Amino acid sequence: MFDWYLFYTVLSIVFMSLMVLFSIVMIIIVVMQQGNNANLGAIAGGAESFFGKNKAKSLDAKFKRWTIIVAAMILVTSVLFFVIQILKERLSL
């Protein structure tokens, strides 16, 4: 006979580990992004060339896209984690 309680326990550990991993990735991505005050250097004459600005914007756009993707993955794994916890509690009753 298949042990569903053990199966749900293993799945909850897997999803918990995925949430920790995705959270660390999210922190790294957010720290690597430039702040909104990065354009204040133009006032003091520290403006970049046209090509440097476009490169930074495309990199920031990639970071923004990856931030949204990782946030969605955290949301999905947390919902699945709590569904598994509910199923595990229901099974133990």
C-alpha cells in the first residue's frame, strides 16, 4: 500500500526548499537592479553615452522581467505548499 502521508511530507519539503531557493534568487535579482536615482548623475555631468543608457535600460528590463517571473514562481510554490499541507492534515485525521 502506498504511504500518502510520507509522499505529502516529501512534497512539502521539496516545495519549502523551492520557496527558499526562489527567495534567495529574488533577493539577488533585486539587489542587482539599479535604483531610480541612478539618473541623477546627469545633473552633475556624469551622464552616460546614448549606447550605455540603452544597454542599462535593456538590462534593467531583463531584471524586471526576471523579478516578475521569480515572484510568480514563489506564489505558485507557496500555494501548492499550502494545498499539500491541507491534504496532509486531512489524511492524518
